[in-house]
Amino acid sequence: MDALANLVAQARERAIIVPGSGINAGNILLVAQKSNACEFHSGLGTQLPYGSKNYLRFENEIRRMASALAGWNRPTLFVRGGAET
């Protein structure tokens, strides 16, 4: 996770580092807090295996992920033009 946090810090506004692979409602807040990333990728293959039509299960996991991040305030990573961003 330290390597990911370093990539996010180094990329600044030049590129968006998008953590993925295994991200779910149970770990997205930890990934966010440890990496300082602002965007995430989750295929949620464990919630909706390829070919499945159970979209409600998928939607519920997305809601749980959003809820997990709802109160998190991403820290300021760098200063641009004299103002924090």
C-alpha cells in the first residue's frame, strides 16, 4: 500500500492513479485512507460473476462502497498556485 500511496503523491494532478483488483465495500475505506487515491476501480466479480444477471446484488455492493466512503475527507496532497488542492 505504501508503493501505491507514493505513486498517488508523485502523480499529483498529472495523472490519476486508480487502485483496483479486489476493492470492495469491506476494504475501500482502508485503501482510500492508505493510498490517498480519489478514484477506484472495482469489477466486483465476487458480487456479480461473469454472466450473472443478479444486478441488485451488484447495486447493493456499490451502495455499500459509497456509504463506506461517505464521511471520508481526502487529505490535501499538494499545493498548486499558492492554494491547497
